[in-house]
Amino acid sequence: AKLMKDIEVPSDAPKEILFEKHVQFINEYGKDEDNFEYGMTDYLRLSGMYWGLTALELINAQPSQCKDNIIDYVKKCQDTNSGGISACTGHDPHILHTLCGIQILAMYDRVDAIDVEGVVKYVKSLQQPDGSFSGDKWGEIDLRFSFCSVMTLSLLNRLDAIDLEKAIEYVEKCKNFDEGFGSRPQSESHAGLIFCGVGFLSLVNRLDIINRDSLAWWLCERQLPSGGLCGRPEKLPDVCYSWWVLSSLAMLGRLHWVDGDSLKTFILACQDAEIGGFTDRPGNVPDPFHTIFGLAALSLLGEKHIQQVNPTYCMPQSVIERLGLKPQILT
Ligand SMILES: COc1ccc(S(=O)(=O)N2Cc3cc(-c4ccc(C=O)o4)ccc3N(Cc3cncn3C)C[C@H]2Cc2ccc(O)cc2)cc1
Ligand SMILES: [Zn+2]
């Protein structure tokens, strides 16, 4: 039989959630100027802020930065003539960072702080004649950008601004024979893109397009003996795939098909006991990206000391309810 690539969960790995360590890790991340992280993550600063701030919100902790400074930073990242939002002042706007900026403002109920019409104009400008979306003015097309565009507009209650039927038509073209999704039509199925495809259809109430049990089966096939989930066959487990696979299963009403106990053990083992935060797999370097997806996955697995997370938006359920948003979830 083919040897399955997997890892061993170390026996001395953490077995409970190190809440205080994670608060410290997020609040101190990237502060220390001479450590390599500082300059490295300029190009994804606003995304890093969304990942860190949402992690803190889910574990009921406060950011060390005051909320007005955070709001002001998002405002400073909005590009006046395109309306798009950049990761960092002086960088080009991109839909990935535009979404993160809107997610941060929505979480703090401060969407009024920026030029909403400008954001709507920017997202509209990204839609192509075939219904697809580019990520920015340079024109790269990816299913991720369809998902981020529609999520951004749904948070602003402005889905009327785009050709939704064409957008849905394009996403249907990205569905593969295994019911999974890739970046573009005929691209290989990958758990991260499946999350984008399922999330998009959840936002537009069209999960009927998917053969639910075939896709749920493909997703559960990603679980390895270590309990961890991987993104494609023959790949190593990684905690962020816990989120892409679990949230997709949650939207499809098949979360119970995965072995939650062994997955929880794997996720807990990805915590850094020294400095806090989650890594992609036990023993590696923690970062805010894997921290939010580790905590959000634990929330989906029913961890009672973590706030309920919405599987479609990866935001606190209380925020989605306050905004009156009802993404489709199959039961
Ligand atoms: C460290 O190497 C990378 C590689 C890709 C990226 S990415 O921006 O294209 N991206 C998100 C991502 C972020 C981090 C990270 C490090 C520090 C911080 C601070 O907040 O965030 C790390 C990885 C990462 N990846 C790569 C990855 C994760 N697991 C496996 N891999 C190969 C994902 C990548 C794509 C992406 C996914 C979701 C999303 O909302 C935005 C981008 C960033 C750093
Ligand atoms: Zn990862």
C-alpha cells in the first residue's frame, strides 16, 4: 500500500488551549523591529490585522491597539480614486485586503468610517464579462476573488452592484467532476478553493449546485491518521486546512462526518507553548494566519470557551447576526 504522508503528534504537545499565550502572541506580533517578521509582513499588514483581531475577538480578548487607531489605519489604506483598500499604505489595492478591511470595520460596527460607495465601485470594476473576478487592476483571475468580492458586497448589503447570475455561472464552471473546486475551470480540486466555492454558493443561497455527499466525502478523505487535515491527496496535514475543510463541511451540514476528537488533538498540538500562537504543524513557527484558523476550527468543533464563529465569513456569529446576514447552511 502507498505510504500515506503524515506526521506524528508529539506526546508532550499542549493538550489544552493556551488562551493567555495567544493574546500575548497576537498583541506582540511584528512589534519587535529587529526580528525578521517585522518588515516581511508589510505586504499583508491589513490581512494580518484581520486575522489577529478576529482571533482576539473569538477568545473574548481586547487588542492592545485602541480601536480608533485601527479604524484610522483601515481608512488610510483606502485608495481615493479606485476605492479599493491596500494591505499597507503606499501599496496597490487588492480585493483580498479590501475584504479584510471591511471585515475589520464590520466587526467594530464602523463601516461608516470609509467611502462605502468607493469600495462598491472597486469591486464592480473587478468583474469580467464572463462573470469572473480579478484580484486587482493587473487582472489575475481566481475563484478566490469571486468569493472575496461577493463576501465584501454582502457585508455592505450591496450585492445589487454586480451581475450575480454571471458570477454564479462562472463559479459553476470551476466545479470539477469530484465536486471540488480549483482556482479556475479545469484546475485541480484543493481544500482552500473548495472553501471559496462552497462559501460563495452559501452567500448567494445556491448550495443546491453542489452534490453535497460526494463533496463531503472528498473533504473527509483529507483526514490523516494523525487527526490532521490536508489540502489535497498526498499532502502533509496543516492546521489552516482544518478551517478550509471543517467550515466547508459545516456549510454542507456534514461536520459530524470528520473525527473531531483526533482533529482537536492535532490542532491543540500546533500551539507554541513558549510564545503562543498556532503553527501549521507541530514544532514549526507560529503566525497570526494559522492562529485564527486554529481557533476558528476549534470553535466549529464546539470549544465552549471560544465564541461561535460563522463558517462562511470566518467572523464571530454575533457580528453576522447584528448585520442581519443569513448565509445558507445545509442541515
Ligand atoms: C510565509 O510564507 C507566506 C506564504 C504565502 C503567504 S499569502 O499571503 O499568500 N497567504 C496567507 C499566509 C499568511 C501567512 C502569514 C505569516 C505571517 C502572517 C502574519 O499575519 O501571515 C503564512 C502563510 C500563508 N499562506 C501560505 C500557507 C499557509 N499554509 C500553507 N501555506 C503554503 C497562505 C497564503 C494564501 C492565502 C490564504 C488565505 C487568505 O485569506 C489569503 C492568502 C504569506 C506568507
Ligand atoms: Zn497552512
